[in-house]
Amino acid sequence: MTSVIKIILNKERIPHVDIDFMNNTHFEEIDMVQELGELITEYQQNETSKENEANKITPLLGNWLQHTLAHFDRENSLMLETNFPMYPVHSGEHDNALAEMTRIVTTWELDKDIGMLADYVFNVWPEWFNNHVNSMDMITAQFAVMNGFDPHSLPSK
Ligand SMILES: [Fe+2]
Ligand SMILES: [Fe+2]
């Protein structure tokens, strides 16, 4: 069996940005993915009650997708509100990531391919998330705060 490297992100180690509500959303998402990762590992280790595990994984994926949608919407609104010049690049990354996540969730619902899901949750998504927060989110928050956005304020929606 080949060894599989799992990337588990952690709230202390992911990059922090200059706006509280963005960090809070990221932390919530890390919690959701950690819970999902634990269920996937259980599924992979448990030979007997896979249906049971699958029934727990599916609703978590739905919640994650909804959370991601709201996360991206709030950041897109912030960019528009503050006239962030790289809006098309940042929101384009959101669009691509959301399309990919939707495809993964839909595929899981159809065929329960745990290998595909595990690769996404433990490799593809953490790498994407870390890079995205460290580049697009970081610069968006910096720009907003430099242009007068209160870093401690709540999102406008
Ligand atoms: Fe973000
Ligand atoms: Fe973002």
C-alpha cells in the first residue's frame, strides 16, 4: 500500500489576514474540514458500517458547500464595497474553487468514491485554501483596511 500524505490545516498555522470576519470564517471552515477528515478516516478504516459513515459524511459536505458559498459571497461583497482592483482575479479563484467543490460533492453523492473525496479533502483543498488565503485574501484584507474598512466590523451581509 502506498503511503498517503494528509494535509491537515490548523487554525494557528494558517495565514491570518487583517480583517476579523474573514479569519473567523476561515477558522470555522478549518473546524468543518477537520470533522469531515475524521469521518473520512473512520470510513476508510471501518470495513463493516460504511453506509453508516457515508450517511454522516454527506450532510457535512452539504454544510461545507453552503459555508463556502457564504464565505466567498462575503469576500466578493467586501471587494466591491472597497473597490478592490483585483476583484476579477480573486472572485475568479472563488468561482473555480466553488465549481470544483460542487463537482466533488455531486460525484460523492452519486458513487461514494471515498478515494476521490479523501484526495480532495486531505490534499487538493488544503493546498488551495492555504495558497488562496495567503495571497488573494491577504491582499484583499490589506487593501480594504488601508482604504478605511474597520478590521473589526461585521460583514455587510
Ligand atoms: Fe477567504
Ligand atoms: Fe477569498
